[in-house]
Amino acid sequence: DDNTLDDLVEDIEALRLAAARTPDEKVLLRGGSWGMTVACAYAAKYPDKVAGLVLRLPFLARQVDTEWNYAPGGALAQRYPAAYA
């Protein structure tokens, strides 16, 4: 509840501001899976602060993606049935 996508986007902005030499300095974001989703959300909210994105292994966080990963019969349950149980 206290670690939402919006919170993570604002964390990136706080880090960018802390590391920037000027307030307008742009950041290059790299992310995979959930990190890719967070990087895209940051770029959507702060497009003028992003120099570029390096993205891999997309996790789009759609309902179908979440179900495939975590629902009964999904990837986690199929690959690691004992852990899923």
C-alpha cells in the first residue's frame, strides 16, 4: 500500500534531482520487467526529463500479464508448484 507505482516514479524524480548538476538535466533510464514498467511510467509523467530509455523483458502490468504470472495455472504455479502452494 505504501509502495505504489506513483511512489516509485517520484523516487526516480527525487534521485534525478539529487544527482543532477542542473534542475533540467535529463536522465537515461534502464529497466527490465517491472523496472521497465516503472521507467515507462516515469517517462510518461516526466517526458522532458528523459534523455532515453533502455528497456528489456517487458512486463506491462495488464490484468492478463498479472494472471499469467500469479494466478493458479500461471507461470509461477507451473514452474514452482510447491512455492506457489
